[in-house]
Amino acid sequence: MRYNFHNCRILEKKISHISNVKAVFVKYSHTAKILDTEIDMIGFQYFTLRNGMAFSIGGSSKKVDFEKINSILLKSISSFMFEDWEDYNLEDFE
């Protein structure tokens, strides 16, 4: 399956937080082209930097379903937490 994104538009952008870390929130719309079918989509992403690494988390759905799906996506993302792996002995996972 091949996605071909075109006509992307920024719907909203703001500074927000993910797991109590400052992040950039971007909500956008676009048309996804899958094989010969075009589907209007709405999505969002949170972008942040932490401990010298870049992170992105988000979700999307068909435009017609977005209002129903959005609260589920946001609830799932709100459960995201950063962990400090330095606190663990990684040998325990070998």
C-alpha cells in the first residue's frame, strides 16, 4: 500500500505538553491516496525533544470519523509517559 500525501493544510498549531514535557502540537488535514482511492484525513502530531532525542506521537483518521475518534486518540496519547532508562539495570532485560 502506498500513501501519497498532497494538499496538506495546517489546521491548528500551538505549544502543548506531552508527559509534562513541552511539545509542539500540529493538527492538519490532507487527502491520502491509496491505490486509486482518495480519502480525506485529519491528523495531529506532538513533537518534542528530551535528553537530546527527538520524539513524535500522534494519530489520524478519516475526516468524517475524526470527531468520534479524536477523544480516543487523545486519551491514548495522554497515557504516554517518558521513562528514564538510566534508572533500570538493562541487564535485567537480556
